[in-house]
Amino acid sequence: MTALNRKVKFAVIGCGHIGKRHAEMVTRNEESELVALIDVKDKTQLGVDAYSVPFFNSLEDFLASDIETDVVNIASPNGFHAEQAMKCLEARKHIVVEKPMALNKQDAEKVIFKALQVHRQVFAVMQNRYSPPSVWIKELIESGKLGKIFMVQLNCYWNRDDRYYKPDSWHGKKDLDGGTLFTQFSHFIDIMYWLFGDITNIQGKFNDFNHQELTDFEDSGFVSFDFVNGGMGALNYSTSIWNQNLESSMTIIAENGSVKIGGQYMDKVEVCNVKDYQMPELAPTNPGNDYGAYKGSAANHHYVIENVVDVLNGRAAITTNALEGLKVVDIIERIYSLK
């Protein structure tokens, strides 16, 4: 691919919390330029007046315009990601797709096939990979210092109540949201896959404790599995936590030691007890994205934009490629097939 050697031109579709974050990060990057915003809502409702760029109410209208664009960032409701990705790729645009890439493996595969056909890049947003504890644990595991991995436990306990699942929101609707693992916890499933690889022999137990009036799907689950590469794992999750997030944590039990990364957003190393190893001092983690009463995953979207710019200018490889985005969808789909 020929390096652009100029500012990378971005458009953003979906101007909610995350879409506005994408727009802000594009405008902050010296090698990027925001050229358009797209949302079905009226511009006056969205709080995007700070961006003096053309605004469109449909992706079709934007693609029919003559605005030169290299990349479309898709930050719309989950259920639209695959369809909008296909349209952007048809128009020969690179795409940045917020998680999840699609709500089923088949749609994710179609996106990847289309990208290969038209020779365009698909960047899957999994910004938690950039958090210092994530970078550190990846290096530690790949160094082999932990030895064989015996057990991994992922705990995701967040608060999501009627302050989040508002009647006029897409959150909680099966066709647009997809489920708790897609919208809330796919970042942590991505980290687990990134570190330990694929899973098999999946078993699950699910419940809807207090979201019957708020969502079309479960709010809690226990999931157990084996890693294809060896060792066994468990994912325990819930959005039924009262009032505020409790934790997102990962505990690793290995041949040569134990590690626990915890905090609300898996942003703190709580335990590092590894044979013949002294843990380095890590840089502080960015605070979580702020959604009013809510906190989400670490606010690392500027790294995503930097990676897009670097890739399109031939300076780096993709941090999270389309196949990895597909694997996260595949793992969640296989977990949900047990319900």
C-alpha cells in the first residue's frame, strides 16, 4: 500500500459518546483531519457544534458526496456495524470499527472478505490493549517467565441500570445491542484472547436478575472453558451491581507465579508474585471513559487514531486486525449459543 504522505482524512458515523471521542481524537492528531460527521439525529441534539465540518443524516448521503475521505470510523449502535462497514468498503474507504465488529461471525467474515476484495484496511477498536498493565502482562506472558498457564479467571462486575438503559436508547435491544458480552465486556474477552488464544469446551450458566424491564437479554453469567493452548479458564460477569462498577479483573495462575490485574477497568496490577522476577514500575493508566453515571473502558482512543495514521503511512502494523475482531465475535457467539 502506498503511503499517503499527507494528513489522513477521517469521517465519523455515530455521534454519541464514543463517536464524539473519535472526532475529538482525530482533531487532536496533527496528522489527521476530520472531514465529516454522520448521524441520524438532528445535529442540534448531538453537541457537535465545535466541529465545523459537513454533517450528514445518512451514510448514503455522505458516500454520495464528493468529500475526499480515507477512513470512516464506525461508532454507531452495534447492530449497524457490519452493514455500514460493507457500504464503506464498497466505496473504497478504510474503516475503523468500534467493538463489536459485528453481532455474528458470518457478518464479520463478510466484512473481512470485502476488505480483501477492495484492498482496504479494517481496524478493530480494542483500546484496552494499550493500557500499561495490558502491555506489561502481554510482554510477561510472551517472555515465558510464567511458564505453563494453569488457570485464568476473568471477573467483570459493572453497574448498568435505568440510568444507562434509557427507553429511547439502543442499549438493551437485542438487534442493536447484541447482549452484555458484546457491549460491556468484549474488551476483556479480547484481552484474554490476545494473551492466551482461543477457547474450547465452553460451558455456561446465565441469569437475568434485575434487567427484565430494561433489556432483551441476560445480565449475568458464569462461563467455563479450556484454552486450546493449554490451561483452563472462567469468565464471571454481571451488570446487576448496585449503584457503581465493582471491578474488571483477571487472575492468572501459572507454573512460576500468580498475577492479578484488577480495579474497575483492569487498570491496576494488584498481585505480581513471579519466580525470579521484579516487576517494573508502570506508567499510570488513563481514566475510564465517562458516560455520566457510568465509567467504561480505558480512554485510549488516541492510540487507535495514531495506529491508523501510522499504518496508512507505512510506519506500523495494525494493532488489532480484522481477524482478531472476528475472533472476539466468534467467542461471544459460541458462549451465547449455550443459552
